[in-house]
Amino acid sequence: MTDKTDIKAPGKVSVRRSQDETSAAALAIIKAELVARNKKTAMLKALRLAQEPIAAKPVKKAAAKKKKK
């Protein structure tokens, strides 16, 4: 049988980070998202410009209403 004294319980983890570390981590995440968004925007713009322009159909004007006498 195993002895209860042989098993070590994990210690309580109480890691406190400073506000500067937290702010730096948050800013790093925001910057990474910004870079990813700009990259995606550039890719979508390039794809849009690579497509052939769609010929716009001429819009017919609505018939003018006749005045009643």
C-alpha cells in the first residue's frame, strides 16, 4: 500500500502579476490582432482588385406620374 506521506499535494499557486506586466501582455495581444486584421484586409483588397469588374446594369428611371386635371 502507499503511504499518505509519500504523496505530495501541489502547493497553492498564488502568482500575482504587476499591472505593468498585465498591461504589456494586453497591448501585445491588441497589436497582434491589429497586424492580423491589416493582413486580412490587404489580402481581401488584393482579391477584390484582381477580380474583373462587374458590368453595371443601366438603371431605368421610373415612369413619371401624370398630373390629374
